[in-house]
Amino acid sequence: MSVPLKPLADRVVAVKDEIKSKTATGFYLPESAKEKSSLAVVKAIGPDVKNIKVGEKIVYKEYSTTELKIDGTEYLIVKEEDVLATV
């Protein structure tokens, strides 16, 4: 999948990781009961990013992202300093 965004400087482009809609015991969760995910998969990195690689899962600060929807896919743009950890 080609990413339509080219991040600049220390920015990371990621896609939110899917939240499971079914519990381990087999119950289905309604949208309102799901937690908002702070996990995302990195799709592209800017030239100044040092510690993150494309394909890694990241934990990010939830309210410090820019969300953008292109061709039905929601992308997040996150500063490298707002990435808390890799998974």
C-alpha cells in the first residue's frame, strides 16, 4: 500500500491499529463501549526521525496528533517526540 503523504522533518505517518470488536469470551462490543486506541502502525517517516521504523507499532499521545482521512483511510501525523513507545 502506497502512502499518499510524505512526512516532513520529525513527523511520522501512521494508521490506527484495529480495536477488536469481540472479547476473548466471544461477546461483541458496541462502538460506544470500545476504548479509543493509542496504538498505530507506522506507514511513513520523515527524514529527521531517528528511533522509529516503518512497520513498527507505536504508542502515541492521544491528543497531540493530526488526523487526516484520504481515500477512506484515516492517517495520523505525529511528531517523533509525541511517540511514547514502540511495541
